[in-house]
Amino acid sequence: MINQKLPKMWYGGDYNPEQWGPEDWKEDHRMFKLAGIDVVTINVFSWALNQPGENTYDFAWLDETMDRLHAEGLGVVLATSTAAHPAWMAKRHPDVTRVDFYGRKRTFGGRHNSCPNSKTYRKYSGRIAGKLAERYQDHPALLLWHVSNEYGGYCYCDNCATAFRVWLQDRYGTLDAVNKAWNTRFWGHTFYDWDEIVLPNGMSEEGEGNVSAFQGISLDFRRFMSDSLLDCYKIERDAIREHSKDVPITTNLMGTFPQLNYFDWAKEMDIISWDNYPSLTTPVSETAMVHDLMRGLKDGAPFMLMEQTPSQQNWQAYNSLKRPGVMRLWSYQAVARGADTVMFFQMRRSIGACEKYHGAVIEHAGHEHTRVFREVAELGQELMQLGDMLLDARSDARVAILYDWENRWAIELSSGPTVELQYASEVHKYYDALFKQGIQADLVSVEADYNQYDIVIAPVMYMVKAGVAQKAEKFTAAGGTFVTTFFSGIVNENDLVTVGGYPGELRNLLGIWAEEIDALPAGQYNQIVMKKPFGKLEGSYNCELLFDLIHAESADVLAEYGSDFYKGMPVLTVNAFGKGEAYYVATSASAEFLQPFLKKLCEDRGVEPLIQEVPPGIEATKRVKGGRSFLFLLNHNAENAAVILGDGKHRDLLTGSIVQGTVELSGRGVMILEKA
């Protein structure tokens, strides 16, 4: 449980008192109390203050800060300060800075500029993390350790090249195994010495935009870089653990961030935390999906909303303000989907550098008489009112959607069949179709236990890892419903094609084989033509992007293509497999098709929506705890909306009122309902 030492929904965020002075601190604390702020994250970027020289440490400012925050009744998430190395370190130890994609050596500057395989960086980052843990392990303000900040970015230096070769030796054992895994006889790339292997970058195998001549080496490089950065996290985590035995440790993730395999990272983290920064135009279902993914990283455990902006970002192309009510609405969206904290970046706006226009609880105006502060304070009062009621509540979804970072890497590195295929977007299509009908779904790893679900959906399962096909077969044979799509079952985890006809290892389960894959430019379509009604599916629906030309073996054909030379070939099939069924959607289907298709599958398995009719712009989701069920209704429209609850009376936890039948949800309003 995240909130053991402070048993309520934590409310606060990143605070940088080192950028201010005593009079500002006094005013900060006054305003924190007005807003109901009870937790702050400090020391994220303070390495240069904490360690002004090679062997010199100065924690006086941090001692004073920790004591002052505790005296003010604030809990502390204490960061290790290693998110940006000091200038002296880059000057004295050039190995600490990165080399970019084109082989250019970075100098000091920025923040994600530390080579993850630099012995210097690893030594000093582990050392300072240990010193902080030794010093503050028993401090009464300490709630949580926060290692570094938003890990990411690749390095292409000689240290990384050497470490990559060691990583490959550990993974494959021999050069013969590497050559086989990478199919190096293509283009005469056979390696006879480990030192012949160079990093895939803009000077060797890769181009801009995930273009690679050799997907095998590029795929392994991404695995290696994810592991290298994770090793840096583990070095600091282990240094903390030597002194601080019981306080949880985390680092802040970034949703579907493409560079790191967060399922691997989750295994090494006590608590999942992440930073949520949608834009004005981000679909609300996409944000909901990422919250669910963060929950799914650690078997459904609640997560921390570590950062969001109270008002606007500073780094997007168009940094729109959050409209009135949206900050509260999006905060509750996170809570509805598993967050046990609501935290911001930042507490007070910086006056200089690139984040001076990033929103804050305390704006440059410096007082509480702002729209943003009023909204923050109102939400703070509500979270106090909720207390510990929702803490550690879980999802009870019966539908799972598989998400796999390595599959994403392989798809997006693929040299064909289309540049338009984006893995996360295809996953979102299926999620969105369920979201709009009020049907909950968990986003889980391919390693997850499928048996706790009735339906498992695997969009674009291009890469089939060892044992996954067998897991899907076992799940389906036991009575489950398995769904996968076009461009699935193509390669193994080394990105080598499984020969014998697509979908490779999934062929037995799906009862089909594919001989060709057509790709059409954006804006060109084929059609899914139903052979007979399937639930409310009937007639014809547009489809796009890719089109598998498949043949039914044991599968039944439910729909066919409507045009082009493959008119009349199967596009939607179902294969009876043991006690269950396996569906194949051979193209990228429209929302008009996916919503009734998935609704029919859910109806067949007795999976009901949370509310029977979901008006446009309304989000419904649920958390359960100790036999109690909490239904969240969120209105993402600026206008009021009517929602039909069905039978029974419900108590709104935010107002205490009893509601039943049809309720009026105010524009950007929220209800948290428990059966009365």
C-alpha cells in the first residue's frame, strides 16, 4: 500500500525551495495549508548543491528543508537528486556525458545527458543515493524515495558499445548464436569477433524515425538500453536499501514512453508512479488507457500520479490552459483508474529557464487569488473528505488487452509493410471501443495470467515470444475468448519470420493461414462485409491500413473483403478451440465495426457494461475494495449530461447525496457512487 505512513490520498507535488528564500517559504507553507497540500517531492535536481565537489558534500540546506517541512506537517517524497549531473563532473570526467545518434559527443547541459554505462555516473549516483539514505532514513517527514527522474534517452558512446557486447555475450553466449539471431548472412554482415559489432545508429544501421537495415541488432540495442538505464535505477535503489529498509522506492515513468520496457522496470520498483501530460486534443480514452496500463504494470496494484500540471505544460507545440474544471476532472480520472495520489509539477513556478511557463499551484502572481489555486484548494478539500476510503481499491475487469514494448519496437522498426502502422494507436482502437461502451479492461503484459479474464485481446501481436502461443491456446481451450488482428504471428522475439505461413505459431489456434499482406496509403479503404448478422454487426464497414489475405482452415468465416482483387476473401473469422473461441480481424477496422463486435463478444461471455447507455463524453469505471464497489462517472463535456444508473439507490461520496434512476452530471463534473 502506497499510503501507509499517511493514510489518505496524498496531495501535493514537486517543490523546489532551493530556488527561493525564507520569505517565499513562509508564504508557500501558508498557501499549502489553504490548498490542503500534505506531500511534497524535493531534491529532484539538486545534485550540484548536495555535492559541490568530487569528495565534498553539503546537506545543510536539505537538513533545514526536511525539518521545516516536517514542522509544517508535510510529508516528503525525497528524490536522490541524480536527474542531472553537476557541471564539475562533466568537466573532470568526460565519460559521464552522452554521445548522440550521429556519434557527436555531448558537453555539459540539459538533464538527460548522463551515459547509463559511464562508470563515473554509476559510482557517484550510487554514492549520493546511499549518503542521502544514511542521513534521512529515520527522518519523520520521509514517506517515499524517488530515484532520479523520468529516465530516458539512449547513448552511443564507446562505453555503451563495450557494454552492449558484454550484454550480447550474456544473452546469446556465442557469436554463432548472435549471427543466427540477427540473420547476419543477409548483406554479408557475419561477425567473427565481438569487437566487430558496433552500435546501430545514424552512422551504421539506422536512420531517423526507427528505420533500420537490421531489425535484430536494433531490437537488441533497445533491450540493452532499457536494461542499462534500469541498472542505473537499481544501483541507486540498492544503495538506499542498505540503510532504509522499509520506506518504498520508486521512479516516475511516462506512460507509453517508447524507449523503455516498463514491464521489466515494474519488477524492480516497489510502487509504480507516472507523469500524466495529455494535451488539449488528446482523446480522454487514450489517457484512461495509459492509466490502466500503469495499473497493469504491477498486477493491478494502485499507482501514484506523480506529476500533472495544474494548468498548462511548457513543452508542447501549443500549451493550452486546462479549462475550468478539467484539472479536477482529470485528477479524478487518475483516481478512478487506480491512482492513490494526486500530485503536480510544480508547487511554485520557476522564474527562469525552460520551465518558467509550466503551470504551478502558486503562479507568478504569488498569491491565492487565481483560478488555478482556487481549483487546487477545492480539490484538496474533497480529497481530505474522502480520507482513506478509496486507498488500495482495485479493478475487477474481466477483459484484458495485451501490451508489449518489445512487440512495439519490432513493429515500428519493421521495414514494411507500411509506415502508418503505430502499435499504441492500434491498441487504443480496441480500448476505445470498450471505453465508449462502459466496459472495463486491464492492460497487461504477455506474461500475465490470462485465466483471470474471460476475454483476452492481443492487437497486432506481430512478435510471438516463446511460450505465448501455448498460453493463448491453453486459455482458449479452457473456455476463454481470444482475439488478435492483422500482422500477428509473424516473427519470434529475435524478429525472425516464422516460416510456413502467417500467423506462424498462432495458426493452430486461429484456424487460418495468410499468404499476402496488402498495404494501402492513408485515406484508401476496403470493406468488411458481414456474411450474416453478428450481434448488431450487419452490412458493410470501412477498413484501412493493412489487409491480410487469409484462407480459412478450421475457422468459420464471419465477414469477407468487399473490394479489390481479394473481394470475397475472409476478413473476420472465428475458430472453435476446446471450450473457447479465437477470433481474427484481418485488417484495421473502424470504430463503427469494433464497438458492436466487442459488445457481442462481451455479451456472449456475460461481461456487462458499468452503465447500460454511455452518452458521448461520459466515462464510467469502477474500483472495488473489501466488498465495496465505487462507480466513477466523469463528464468530459463542457455541458451537462444525463446518465441512467438503472435500479437501486446510490450515495455520492463527494456530496453525500442519495441518487437513483437518471442523474444529471454537470459539465466536467464527477460522481463517485456507492450503492446505498
